[in-house]
Amino acid sequence: MKENAQGRVTVIIPARNEEANIARVVRSVAAQEGIREILVVDDQSQDRTGEILEGLKTEIPELRTIRLEALPAGWTGKSHAVATAARLAASEWLLFTDADTEHLPGGLEALLERAESERADLLSLSPGQRTPTVWEKAVIPLVYVHLARLYRFEEVSDPRSPAAAANGQYVLIRREAYERIGGHEAVRGEILEDVELARRVKAAGGRLVFLPGAAWVRTRMYRNFSEMWRGWTKNLYLLFGRNLRKMLRTLAELWLLDVLPGLGFLGLAVALAVGGGKAPMALAAAGCLLIAASRHGSYRQALRRLGFDSHLAVFLVPGAGLLGLLVLNSARAYRISGKVEWKGRDYSTQRPRKGTE
């Protein structure tokens, strides 16, 4: 870490079985300007996370670790981990970031300057997403394109708009604002604690800044298909504001406008090639192709705006099919099964009773 006696930021990283990621994230934040301390919370890890952190302490003197042995009733694991560290933090700014992130050189310095110049109480990013596998290329960019429509950066950042959002992979918040809203204890049972934290900051009169963040932070959220399935099942229903109608409209858009025209064109093209052309069938194929090309072009533009490679648009049809299934499964988990699972823990999807928050 570069020496910085006037470090103004405490970085807080929750870690549960993160042996594949923990060294990278700690080293990447340690290289940032403005760091006072790095607090990593080892949340009952059963892999080599703790061992790796002990080894990093000799390399990074600002690193401190906290080992948790139990999860109190009424808390989600992540909120309990970061709340524990926040109580020990010594800085005027807190940066909550996930173990699967990598912070690019100069990012924190630039973003802290941005937060202060805009008098923000909370600055959050939608990080760049690494998508090495086909299933990640198909689903992850498409999810973020739809989220950017649900939570528009300019609306969230507009103090006149009630829109509020944050991405827990990167939340930079003034300690005073954090404590004023009750910190993570106030959202201790929320599965989508990052968005709820942002809502509380804005409702209390605080200023939000929400940005696409590929230039400063990148992440690979899920290491296998099963993790991705559980993760988006946990999040999508809440990200849609528990609004089933909005989810069903999105499902219809995905399957009727993205999946059906593409598959329809392929099927009709094969039929025309095999059985000879008929004008109605040719017109139908042309119509399907026109819709598919239009959707593909719009998706390419949306990908570029978020910092994704626009060539990922080639995965639109399978991605839309899978995302539609995820939307349905998330609605099922919240409205029928009553629970979701994440990192080996089951969480009730029932709303907390009034007066218990």
C-alpha cells in the first residue's frame, strides 16, 4: 500500500468461503490512495480464507481481520458482517465492497473526489462484469441492461427524484450519513440491503450518486451456473420492487420480442429452404428478422453504454430465454416457496412485520 498518513477511508469486505478471491480484492484496495484501514470480516469460512488473510497481514499492515462464529437471529449474513466491522471503523468515509471485486488503479481517489465535489452522502457503482463462460455472457450483461432501465443512473443521482439504488459491490458512504440512518442494523433483515440502505439515505435528505463503474471496479459475480441461478433468484424479485406485474411485462418482452422472433426466423428459414418458398411464410420470416435485428441493435447500444463489449449482443436470444426463467423462479421463491438460499444459509422471503426493523 502506498503510504498515506491522512487516509480517510475504511474499506470493509465481508468474506465467506472466498479463498479464490480474497487475496486479489485485498491487494487491489491496498494499492488505492486514501486508505486508512482495511477490515475483512471472515464470516464462518470453512475454506482457506482465514489462512490467506493471515499471510496477507505481513504484506499489508493496514489489514485487520474479524472472525465471526455465529449469525444472530433476524440478520442476513452480509449485513451482520459489515455492521460488525463498521462499529470498529475509524474513518470519515466507509467503503463497503465485495470479496469478488477487483479495484483498478486510481479508482478510489477519483471516486472520493467525485463524491466530495458533488456533496454526495453515498456513491455507488455498477462495476464492470467479467463474463468468461457462455452462460455468463448470455445472462449477466442482459440482467444489467434491464436493471439500468429499472434504476436509471441519472434519476437515482437526481435529488429531486425519489428513485434510490446502490450496488453492494461498491458503496462509498459518509460515516455521518451511515450512522444517521442507523447503519446496517437498520436493514439487518433485508436481503437486498444495498438498495434499502440507499433508500434510507435519500429519504433522510442525503445525496446519492450512482454511476456505471467499469472504469474503476470489475467483478466476476458467480463461478458456476448454480451460483448464478441462486444469486439472481435471491435478487430479481426484490430488484423489481416485489412488483409481479412489472416482472411479467419483462418476461413477455424477453420471450415475445427477443426469443420468439429469432427462433421464428430460424425455423421459417429452414422450412423455406427445405420445402420451397411461399409468400406468406417468406413475409413472416422477413418480419421476424426485422424485429430480431432491431432488438439486437438496441441491445448493442445498451451494452456499450454500460461498458460491456457490444459483441455480447450475439447471446441475446439464449440470454433472454434464461433470464425469463430466472424471473419466474425468483417470483416463485418469494411468492410460493417462502425462502431463498445463499452461501449455505436459508433466508425467509416474508416481509418483516412492522415495528421489528
